[in-house]
Amino acid sequence: LWRRNQRHSLMLLSRGSSLPSNRLLSRGVSTARKAHRVAVLPGDGIGPEVMVEARKVLDRAMALFPHIELAYEEGLIGGAGYDAYGKHFPDETKALCERSDAIFFGSIGGPVEEQHLPKWHNAERDALLGMRKAFDLAVNVRPAKVYPALSHASPLRSDLIEGGVDMVIVRELLGGIYFGEHATAADGQSARDTCTYTAEQIKRPLRFAFEAAKGRSGKLTVVDKANVLDTSRLWREVAIEMHKEHPEVALDFMYVDNAAMQLIKAPSSFDVICTENMFGDILSDAASVLPGSLGLMPSASIGSSVYLYEPSGGSAPDIAGKGIANPAAQILCAAMMLRYSFGEHAAAAAIEAAVDAAIVGGCTTGDVTPPGKASVGTVEFGDAVVAAMKR
């Protein structure tokens, strides 16, 4: 099932192309009026307010495409889950996700100065890693694209992005140091974190990445640290062996330190990047700021059954409740959910086109608004996207 869903989803990552109507997810486009069950987890910080805007856009999609029916059920996670149940990933929330067709996720986390408090201590690790493990969310897909209308917002010089920045980072999610043994000595003077990978764990994201490269520019860069780490040497061995099945893809390797530099120095040189968990965590966050704001970057975590959709930014507690958060990433996650989980490609494209139209029309939140121009708030951006939506 995962491989079947995966292959259909990959076509949607191609540069400047959309999925042909006959290339659907294995779950298919619904022919009967059956409500898709969506677990809505707004979470903490700006999560609840950007989630409102995303749901508003989804409601508009249902009005434009009447055959689509979504049944929302909200759950608590992160600090909100801890307040209600004393756990960051409550059993009640897990049960909700288990009976749902997709997980629509907001954000987790509190103020930096409060991370020592039980409400926030290990909140992200407990909740996000818990969901990844519970639902076999082994592959994260995060696109990073510089919108031409927002090139001014990129932190890079114009000459570094004039060639176009359009990459996809494929990250393994269930292995590596994040899921290894973590221990601190009784005296607090030493600690260890263990990184482990198996060949089978490595094959899942690489399989996805090879197929993604075929639908794009045909280039795959595997990022590792093979000059030091045995796990990285295994990644290379597996990639080289799998490349025999995908000879049309140009495969190269890059050390993670060099990759971090090239993301800044020559971002246009990347097409598809595939890497291990921790490296992917760091590189995808670095790539996500190239467009100028994490508020523009959606992501999908692909598993063997239910998929999870979340914005790439964090909970941003410093601006929570002020009505200025950029909801674009959460809205684009809604489009990814419609496409990847429910096969509703036309509705997904309508949302993405509306986001583009709103931005081109000058409707931008403060994080990407040029100096001297007026910005809009969270609600206003959501309204602009709704207004721009059409079949």
C-alpha cells in the first residue's frame, strides 16, 4: 500500500507540472459522497489561529467541489495535550488519529525560557516522534521554492537565486540518532546518543527520492558524512545498489557540511535531496528559509496508512495571538492533504493557485512584505486565498 501510494504521490513533485487525472493515489478520487475523516490537531502557539484559516480554505474547496466531504474532529497535542491529560501525546489523541484518514497538524512548543517546565519539556520529542513511530511515518517530503513575487524576501543575494530555486528534500524519519538510545551518566558529566540504521530503513526514503527525481529534473543528491560515520557509509552503499534500478537518475553524494554551504552558495544546483533523520532536520529547515519565511513551507510525512501534514515552521509563541502569523504553510498543507490522502488533485491545485494569486496580488503577511508596503494579518490572508479560489 505504501509503495503504491508513494508512486502516485511522487508525480506531484514535478517541476511546473501537475498530476494527470488518471494518475491518482491508490485511495482514488471518491465517486460517492463519503466524508473523509480528518484529525485536526491545532497544537500550541500560532497553531490554532493558522488552522482556522486553513479550515476556512478547505470549506471553500468543499463548496467549489461539492463531491468532497471532510469530517473534522479536533484533538489535543503538545502543551495543550499536557494541560488536559498530563501527556504531550495523549492516548485520546492517538485513538483519534487511528480512526482518521489524515492528520492535519498545527504546531507544538512553548517559549524558550519555559522549556524546563513539565508542560514543555520534551514536548516535541514526545508528540512528534511519538506520532511518527505510532503511524510508521517513515518519509518526510518538504519542498522548498522561492516564489518569484517574493524574491525580495529571500535572505540570499538576487544573483544566487536568479536561476530559480525549486528543490524537494526527502528525509528519513524513523531511524538515526533521534530514535537511538539516549542516556546521561548519573553524575551528569557525560552523555551519549546512539545512531543506528538498517538497510531496509534506508531504502524507503531512497526509493521515494529516486522516483521523485524521475518526475523532476532527474538529479538526486544523497547527503551524508561518509568520511566519518559508518551509518553514512551504509547509506552510500544502499544508494549505489539501488541506483542500478534507476539508471536514468543522475546520482551524486555530498557531505552534510558541504551541503549546508551549497544550500546558501548555490541553491539552484539542487533538485532532490535525500538524507538521514538529523541531517534532514537541519538541512530542510535551512532550505525552508530560502523563500524568506518558514510560513510559506508545507510538508507531508508519508507512512503505511494515515499521513500527517504539518507546516515547516514552529509554534512561534512570541507572535501567538497577535493575528500576524503567516497561514500560507498551513493552507498549503491542506492542499497536500487533499492531493496525497484523498486524490483530490483539482481542489489541491485550486488552493495552490489561490495562494499564488494572493501573493502576486500583493497580499502578504509581515514576514515577507517588502519595506514600505502594507502587510495583512492572518485572517486577511486567509480571506484573500478564499476569494481567489475557483474551479
